[in-house]
Amino acid sequence: MIAVTRDLPLRLRPMRQEDVPAVAALEARVYEFPWSAGIFRDCLLAGYTSIALERDGELAGYSILSVAAGEAHLLNICVAPELQGQGIGRRLLEYMLERARLAGAGKLFLEVRPSNRRALKVYRRAGFEIIGTRRDYYRAAAGKEDAVVLLRRLDGPAPRG
């Protein structure tokens, strides 16, 4: 699939094991407490929907989705810092929502740090609703940070936003 966002040619493709070093390096650039390369390898081995986003042949982002028992869980979504704020994350999210629908999921769940206001705004505009909090879910500089749990129902019409 080819996507174009603000004149940046982007290409979505399945993530491969050989992508793991670049994916882990991008993760470390974006997140203070990144996933390890081993976690990404395990996601691929488990058969999770793992998508790489390329720009001019370079990794620009990625996303990982788990689908089971009619539900999906967005495990990770990331866009290179220099490309954030251009709608690329939203388009990657929309792609994963469609993949979840096609896999038969009626709901998609995700967690996000409450301090990640930009992501919360994207998710709320995409029709996600806050359904709870997971106490002390994330590692943080001050110890632990809660996670906001969000839900998007996939069996109705897509929200407009």
C-alpha cells in the first residue's frame, strides 16, 4: 500500500525480522523506556500484525496489532520524531483499525500514558473512548506512571473527526 501525506511518499509494508534493529533503534529515539529488540522479534514470531512505514527506503514508523477472540489490541505505534505532527500517526492508526476490522475484531483496545497528550488527542479524534486506568502500568523517571485504557468499537460506522 502506498500512502502520501503532505508530499512525503510513504509506504506501508509487513515488518520483517531484518527490520528489528532499525525498529528498536527508532523505538529508543522516541520512547524513554523503549521495548527491546527481543520484544519486537517475539511479536513477529507470534504472528501479530506488524507494519513498517518507510519514507525514501528508510524506516519512518511502525505499528503492531494483536487480534484474538474477536478483539484487537494496538500494542505499539511509533512515528519518527522529525515526522510527528504531520498526520502520519493518524494514518497509521487508521490502517491498523482497518486491519483489525478485516481480521474480525469488533473492538480495539490500547493503553497510553496520560502524559502523552498528543497521542490521547489523536485517539480521541479517532473515536476512542476512555474506559479505565491501569495503575502503575508504565516505567517512568519517577517510578511508575498509570496507563489510560481506551476502546474503539469497530462494528459501527467510523466516527467523523
